[in-house]
Amino acid sequence: MSVAVFGLHIESSFMPDLSRLFSMLHDRDEDIYIYKPFYESIKDRCSEMPDIKGQFTFGYELPESVRFLFSIGGDGTLLKSILSLKNKSIPVIGINTGRLGFLSAISRQDMDEAVQLLLKNEYEIEERSVLRFEDGIDLFGDFNYALNEITVTKMDSSSMIEIHTYLNDEYLTTYWADGLIISTPTGSTAYSLSVGGPILPPNSNSFVITPIAPHNLTMRPLVVPDDNRISLRVEGRGQQFLCSLDSRSQAMNFPGELVVSKAGFSVKTLKLPGHGFFSTLRNKLMWGTDRRN
């Protein structure tokens, strides 16, 4: 059996922690697959690299023998790591080298304990729902999925766009706004939250539809069951608008028609004892923190 390590760019200050991670895995005689661009960026900076046995690199295709994937970085890094996971059943766990990190919930201070628990199989697997994007022109190629959100936004700084929205072919409303976010429960603590959307636990079986700067004060975020098929027709005065799947974006011509639905697979994340969703919220958002206490 083996483990995999995915990363993009990390600062030199995290190199001792990364070396310690490789050392712990090496001590357990684990074969280690490393994302090739990440390997190239750290091979001359990480002291433990020459001592790793069974070292392999991978692109965007993980071997079936991998037990789980370490994502080293922030939430953006973990979102990009699902391009390697695709629809495989390999679970992922994020080690946070950044600031906030809802998905990458393991801090560098907790890394040693977390790795020991993982290697002893003391964890639970959480299923994270995924969004599927359909547009009829394969705008995003063969991986048209998003773990956090699918967003349509205007491309210029002037005119709003019109987003005619249907749920299971039933007309919902037309949003006159800068854009619209459709998020999973995982994505409810990301872009949607920053524009006033609600927070959903990962197992909510719902999506959130959140307008961005709507030109109507009665427009509010809406939570809908995740078995809804959400159809959008996007119109505007310009030539194009922007479609985003997590961190990937493509321009689409007006008028544009697209459909968002729940994917036929989920992304598996690892949950360690003492690192539940609500404890993460308390720690990351400082719920209940009051200088008077």
C-alpha cells in the first residue's frame, strides 16, 4: 500500500514540517507518490527527499494502490487535488500551511498527531457532494465538476447580467445581479459565505443559490435539495460572461445556457477525532470569542 502527497507552492518556512512528514511516512515503510510539479519545486529544498524509499511521481492520475492523499497547502490546493482524485474512492486530508482553511483543517502544530492517527487507521470518512456543470460545448473538458461552487459572473465593471433560473424546469426567478453562486455544503463556507450565504454542515444534502450584489433587496440566498436540476439562461449587454468551477474559469458567450446538478460521485475526506465540522467553525471563525470572557 502507499500514500500520495499533493501540493503546489509552499514557503520555505514549512520545509521542516514537510521533512518531518516524509520522515514519519518513511519510518512506516510507506511508498510515497508525489505530485510531479510539487516534487520538482521541493526536491532541492526538502532535507528528507533523498532518503525516501519507493518514491514515485504522478500527474493527474493516481494509482489504485494509494490509501489516501495528503494535500499540502490551503483550501485552494485541496480543491485542485480533486483533479487527481476525479471519481476514485481515494480519500483526501488537507494539512494547512495558510491562514484560514476549512477543508485543510489539520494545522502544522497538529500534524504529527494527525499523521499517527491516520497511519493507525483512526479516522472517519466524510462524503462531500460534488457539482456537475453541463453547457453543451464542453467548456471545461472532461472534468466539469466542482467541490465548492459553480459561479456565473459578469466580465466587465459596468452592466449587470440577467440570470433566468429554473429548478427541475420550473421557473424560479430572474436574478439581475453581478453574478450567481451555486454551492455545495462544502462550499457554503467559501465564496457563498462571503456574500451573505448560510453555513451548511457537510451532510446537509442541499445546495445554496446565492446572488452576488443583486439589484433587488428582496433577493436572498436560497437553500434547495441537492436532487434539483438547476438550469440557467444568462443574458447581458456585453459579449461574454464568466463561468467558474472552483478555481477554474472560462468565458462563455451571451446568451448562455447551462445546467448544474449533483454529480454521480462524491469526494471522500478524512475526519480525525477532535476535528469535527463544528469545532473547525469555532476555531476558524472564532465563534463565542469575547474579550470579556
